[in-house]
Amino acid sequence: MANARSLVAEANNINVGSLILMALVFGSCVANGEYLGGRRGLAANSGNPTVYDITKFGAVGDGSTNTFKAFLNTWIQVCDSPVPATLLVPKGQFLAGPVIFAGPCKSKVTVNVQGTIIATTSGYATPEWFLFERVDNLVLTGTGTFHGKGEAVWKADGCGKKVQCNLPPTSLKFRNMKNVEINGISSVNAKAFHMFLVKTENVNIQNIKLIAPAESPNTDGIHLSNADNVSILDSTIATGDDCVSVGRGSNNVTVERVICGPGHGLSVGSLGKYKNEEDVSGIHVNNCTMVETDNGLRIKTWGGSDPSKAVDIKFENIIMQSVKNPIIIDQNYGSRGGDSQVAISDILFKNIRGTTITKDIVQIMCSKSVPCKGVNVVDVNLNYVGKTGGEKKSSSGGLVGALCDNANVIFGGKLSFPMCPK
């Protein structure tokens, strides 16, 4: 344990420390069943949960004292507890640099955030602020807020659709985890993604708020990659990018009763950006509301991609308010040359109603190499509410209409626009 303690002593001499140092210290401490300085919390009694308050481990809620070591000291106790335990962030403003909450842990863990956690503007060795890793049976809850201070870095970001780009840190990243509950919390002004799930299973997210200005770049609300059995329910997401983006290798994802906007809409993709991407399937979006988003319901893939599949994707019972590009499949979202090889099939857009500021209500633009199959557009009633006077024809040839390219599109029910010509 001497080596771990010497690393902690060294950390005292730097302002933020690095994620690499934290990982080494944490891994050494957990392996030895010890903890990072500080003092132990009260012992658990008869299997009841134990609460560990970060202020008892040195955290100062003044908004200016970096408390990342207090978070880690507290986490060691919680993760090492043989009975369910809680890490408590009480009322107050707690500045923190990058923090790793790593497992595996001995029992169920709860992180209860009642105060506001404020991100430092620098000191990030890897692209995440709070990283939860290899922690099964985790609950992240509370009425508190993670404030990412993204406004300090947004102007320097220019990723856009670049193939290679280093995004600023994600506020909350969950990696290699199973059985996760996230509820009640808020995330404000993330530097990049608010929340990123990668290689996760059985995740339930509900009653959260993710907020950033419409002009903030790459501030996706929730991004999924290789995430299975995920539900996102009863939440508000207002950001500068996709409210929810479902990426490669994600399956059985449910999004219900989410209010989205501003932002770029609810998206599957972009897909096909990387080599040998896994398939995507079972993505079901239901009873959601879109408010002044730049896109509505979207599937997007890259040209020049490796072969993969996106199947069984359903968008149903959606209300739109002044939305651009309400229904769109775009297989030319980004390209390195050549057609997209992502095969899209079994797609449903049903009972979509409200208003649009785009004359091309439906845009199904698929790949020549692997045309879309089984795209169903049923009961879509969207009224065009763009500026009056001097109106120009849409790309489809009429004032309001649909575009279809390389796609087998089946229209049905009541439609407020002309169908694609056969």
C-alpha cells in the first residue's frame, strides 16, 4: 500500500491531478481493500445501507475548492462496503476535476446528488468528467446538478462531421456496466455529450433534465454505443445536438415521453463511421414531443462504410412543434467516398402530428448499394407553418411533399402531403 500512499502524496502537489493517476491509486486501493487517506465512514449495521457524505472526507462546498480527491476517498468506502452503500453529495457547490468511479464493487452502490457539482475547465487527460466504469448495480439519483462549464470551451470546438476529431469531455460516462438506474438529476452546459453509455446492459433512465443552449456544439443529450436494453423515460432534453443518439451495436432501446428541443432531434446514428460496426436493432420511440428541433425523427449513416444493419426501428405517436426535417433517412450524412453499406429495413413512422417549417415533410434518401426496405409512413399529419408570401416549390415539386430515393416506402392512413411518386 506504500506505493498508493506515495501517489496520493504526489497528487497533493498538483491542482487537478490526472485521470491516469486516479486510476492507478484507485485500482491499488481497491485491490488491497484499503482507502485513500481520509477517514472511514460509520460501519454498516445489520445489512442496512450506509451513507458516506463527501464533506466528511474533505469536500468543501464553496464552489472554488477542487474536491476531486474527496470524491475518490468517499467512493473507496462506498465501493468497498459489504452492504448497499450511498455516496452523498449534500447541498452546496462542489468544484471537481475529472473523477473516476471504478469497480467492481462489493455491493449495490447509490450516488445521491443533492447539491451542484461544477466541472473544472482544464485538467482532462481523457475525454470524460465523471466516469463510472465496471460498476454493476448502480443508482445515480437526486435533485442535484452536474454543471459542465461547457461555455468555456464551446467556441474552440469545430468537430461537425469530421471523421477524426477530439471532442471535449463528456459530463457523465458509463462504461462496461450492467443494471444501472439514473433518475432525478440534471446536467447543464456539458462540454460535449451530457451522457454517454458504452458497453452497458440494462439501463433505466427517467425523470432527468439535460440542458444546453441551442448553439452549443456536440452537446448530445444521451449517446449510446454498444448499449443493450436501455429505457429513457419521462425526461426533458434541450441541447445543441441530438437529444438522443443511438449509435453502433445498440439493441432494444426504448425512448418514451421525452420532450426534445432545442436540438437536432431523436436520431439513430450516425452509423457506419467506424470499421466493422455492429448492427443496431429494436429501437422504439413512442409518445415524445419535439419542439423547434433542427431535425425530427432521423436515421443517418455514412457513405463509404463497412457493411452493417439497422433493423426494427419504430417512431410512433410523436407531436412536433415547428420542426425542420420532420422525418428523414439520410444515408449521405457523412462520406469518405462511395455508397453507404448500412442496410436499413423494417422502419415505421406512425401517428406523427403537429407543425413543420420544412416543405419536404418526408425525406427518405437511401443508399444505391443497399436500398432501404420496408419503410412504412402511416398517419402523418404535419401542417406547414413557414413564412407566408413568396413561397418556393420544394424539392419534391410541390409546396409540401415527400422525397424518396433508393427506398421501398409504403404510405398508409391519413397523410397531409403528397406521397413520393412511384
